[in-house]
Amino acid sequence: MDASTVKNETESGMTCCTSWYSGRTQEIVRVLNAMVHLICVFAQEINVELLPQLCKQVLQNKELFLCSTSSSIQGCSAFVISEIMRLSLYQSEYIASNSAVLNEILSFVDCIEQLVELPPPPAPEPQPTLAPWSETPALGAVRAPCLSTADSMAVVSSPELPMEPCPPLIEGFSLDGGRCTKPFGNLATVKTFVMCWCRPLPPLLNARVKNVLNVLVRALDIALPEMDALNLRVEAALQRIAYVRLPRNTIHDMLQMLCGILKEEQPYGKSRPAKVAVSRMLSRVLLTNLHRIGKFATMQNVASAALASIGHGDGRVRSEGRLLLAVLTRVASVEQIERIIRDCFMELRGLSSMAASMTGGHLQSPHALHENVRKRRRIALLLALCSILCATPGVVPPYVPRLMERLAAHAHDPAPEVQRAVKRTFEEWWRSHREGWELEHKPRFVAANIQIDAMLPLLTAPAYLV
């Protein structure tokens, strides 16, 4: 065998898809582990001097560091890249050799982000006919089959009137309409990028937080059969980013971006895994930055994002939205929560007056669509108010007596979701306040002129095990 043949076989072995048990994969993993140990052994001054060469070598061998399909190689490559990114901690304006470390790593990270291959955002869908939750497939109804493009064009049509090709028909309410359902096979760069940010660094994250969140949230929109546990890795990376201490302006920008994703102001992040992960991350960002986000505009933005999640068709998204609103209740001040409650009841009155005006007229198909949207918004507002009440297990805030009086009026609401939520909310509140009711909590209700007799049946209602 001549030298050229050996060289060609060696080069082909670098790019082939090998399993963990093959010798070539083990050899590459050992080399990557040696690189990690060498970076950790050398003094940081030497690593800073070698930083341009390290970045250049990673980018030149991107097929190995970023495009390998082996999970073991992906993990070791991500660890090498994260160790290179860790050198951003040694940025110093007092040391000449360390003055440009952060800029060098930022350009390196920017090149990696450009190499990450993500599917394009899904095209905007037609407006679905939003039905109340009790009539959606989310609660056990038989799912209507989705027609393909060819089937939708073959529906009964007039022979003398040619029909234009129409988009695929969408079912009454799509639970995961924002998923990228087109085949997308190359997830190697996405997985490596996600694992690189499992150990986020404050200086680097402060400069690239929007770009990183953009890639991570878009990765959650990839169709589920091709995820390969990618959603778990992305969610873990988002949770670790949420616990990083960042400047106040960066935190406000992050909150605005996350709220915009939940309110569907962005073309990405409309899938159920994305909404669930973003809601959990937003809750942890609120708890981590408890004393640095006191503006009412920020609280109002988070409340509207939580309401958008509570109004979603999927039960898991609604549950995370209610949890997010409960966290907001514990973080915001009493005056801010009172203002949010007042705004919710004002919107409820507006929806009731709108329903009265629509009932007096003739209901047509556009009006029926608006009526369904109005019903779902009304249910979401009442569920949000129940979440605010459930978030007060200790001392009774000043707004609780009046809130309970107004919610008690909806105990026999026409919507079964509201009935169950109100009953469960009063049961949980009574369970946590029953011991100190006569001595501590009841005088607060009497001082607020609340009709306690109207609420006692809800508070003391027996619970049956079915």
C-alpha cells in the first residue's frame, strides 16, 4: 500500500460516521481529552497567547469539532470549545496581552453561530378557529385528520370555476402549529452549540445573550421525531443561563425577549416545548433577579406573557403560564399586583359588554370567531386571577379579600374550566389558612366589608375521593 492510499484512507476516516466502539472514534476522543487537559494544565498567560491559534484550529477542523455525528465526539468537542470560551474571564485592560481576549472570543463565537444549521422559521399559518377548551382535541376529543395539499385541492370544486391551489387545511385548533415539520437531518452543529453553553460565562453571555437565546429557542421548534433528546439539553442550557448574574440592562432585554416569544411576537418559539421551556426560564430569571426588575412596565409585560400562555390550547403550556403568574405575584409589590388585578377585571367587564352587544345582533361566521376568542380570553383572565390567589399561602395581602369576593361570584360560571379552577383555588386557600382563620384572617375580611357568608360554602365544601 503506497503513501497516497494511506493518506486518503486516513482523511476519509476523519469524516466518516463512526460509532463509539470503533477505534477511530476512540482515538479522536482521546485526542480531544488531551486537548482539554493541556488547556487546563498550562498557565492562563500561555493559553491567552495561544488563543488565536486555538480558535483558528477549531474553525479549520469544523467537520470534526462541529459536524461529527458521534455523541461522544460532540461532547468532547463542546468541552474543548467551552474551555476556549472560558478564557474570556481573563479579560483585563491592565494587562496588554489580555486586553483583546474578549473581542477575539466574540469573533470566534460569532463564526460558530454562523455555522449552526437551523431550519427556517415556519411559515405563518392561517388564523385557526379558536374554540373553547372544552371543545378542543386537547381534552380528549377525537382528533380531526389533517389533509395534505393534494387532498385539499381534490375537495369538491366546481368544474367551470377553476380553484387556485390552497394551503393545507389546519384542524380547529393546532396544539403544536409552530413546529418545523419538514425533514431536517443535520443536528450535529445544533447539539454541539447547545452543549457549549451548558456552562455560560457572564462576560461572554452579556455580549451574546440575544443571539444565544435565538438559537436555543429555534432549536426547540424542530420536529419531535428528530430531536434525539435535544429539547432536554436546550432546556438545561436555558435554566443555567437563567441563574447567571448579568447587568440590569441585559436582564431587562432578556425579559423583553422572552415575553415577546410567549406573546408570539417573534416568528419562532411557537411550539409547545419552546413555550414550556421559555416559561420556566422566565420564572427563574424573575427569582434570580428579584431586586433588580422593579419597574411596573416589566411586571405588566410578564403578566401579559403569562396570560398568553394561560390562553394556549395545550394544558402543559397553561400550567406553566399559571406558575409564571404565581411567581410574578411573589416577586412584584402589593401595589403592582393590585394594579394587575384591576386591569384584569376591567378587561373582564369589557368582554362582558362586548358579549351583550353581540348577543343582541345577528351572529354570523366572523362574529362567531370573535365570540370564541372572547370566551377563551375570558377563561384565561379568570384562571390568571385564581393563580394570583393561590400564590398567597401565608399572610393575607390587602387585595385578597376583595379578590375572593369577586371570584366567588364565578363559582357557577358557564365554563366548566372556571368552575373547577375556582373550587380548587378556594380549597387550597382554605387548607393553608384554616388554622388562623378566626384569630388572624377573618378580621381582615370583616374590616374590608366582605360578605363572608357567601364564601363559606366554597371554603368549607367537603372534598370527595372518587
